[in-house]
Amino acid sequence: MVTLTSRAADASVRSAASVVLPHDAHSVSLSVKGVQTLLFYRLDQQEHARRRNGQAAFLAQIGALETLLQLPVNEPVELDAMGRAQRAAVDRLPVGAVDTREGSVIRRAVRPLTVDLAVVRARSAAWRHGLAQAGQFAPFCARALLLDGPMTEVDETMMQASFYGIGILLPDASGLRMAVQPQPYRPQRHTAAAWCFTEELYQRLA
């Protein structure tokens, strides 16, 4: 049986999810939102180097991220053009998030990594609970549920998984197969909550 903390999980899931996983994605098994989760992610090497070289502070506050999302990346914005509340919010940003010079502020911080897929595991008989756990990651990335055996309610499981865009991974003789493909992650807009998710993961990996 493939578990999310086993060495076999990485290769098996990569093979089964090759349609949605970039070849250069890294993986890590962590407890996230109270659920043991296998996460596939790609580090933004340029942003990672910028933060390390500049000794930037971690960004994990929703308020700070909301402030940053109001600023364009690498473009100066005049402080005089901002309202008092926005200027105060900019002043409170962690070290390394922005540069201030000559009466303007320049946003430097971007997401430090991209999460491509979150995989959670459940017993076949508890597939509904597994879908609910996988569903927690909908705002952040593509999702898949690894079941420990054949589906007990094939039609209902596949219908519900397809409806919610969650992939279904099943064990077979060669390792794992993707019985239902996960829906690609295409957010309608960038949110502070989604950015915060990547920051929290980055902090645990750094």
C-alpha cells in the first residue's frame, strides 16, 4: 500500500499525475490543515535568492499581503498618491517586501513558490470524508485523493470527484493510476489567502 510518507509515494504519484505535474516539481509530505498531505511544488529560485540575499522577513500576515497586492511589482508608486491608511500599511510591511526611495515605494515580494498538487489519502469506504479533506485545498492548487483500494461506490465516487474537480488515485499492479483527472488550478484572481498558503509552506521548508 502506498502511503503519503513513503518513498514510493513520490514516484507513484508523479507517474500517475504526469498530465498535471511539471517535471521539475519537488514534493514534501506535511500535516496541513490537520491532514497528512503530499504537496508538489516549484520554488521561485529568483525570489528565493532575493529574500536570502536581502535577509527578508517571512511574509505570513494577511494584512501585509493584501497591502502588497495593491502594488505593482518592480514599479515605483508615489507615496504622496496614497491615502493615509495605505501609507501606514506600507510602513508596517516586513523587511524586504518593498524598497522605498525618493518618495516612492517599489514592491519586490512575489510568491516564493507555486503549489501544483495536493494529495490526501483516505480509505475507500471513507471517500466522502477524503473528498472533503482534499476540498480544503481548492483555493490554492489542484487536488487529488489517494484511496487505499478499489472504490466501493464507483459511479458516485467518480461523479462527486469530477464535480468538485478532485482527482482520484487508485493502487494497481504498477503502482498508482489516475481514475479521475484533477481539474487544473486556474484562479479567477490572486488573493492574499492563496499567497499566505504559499508563504506558510515556504516558511516550513526554508
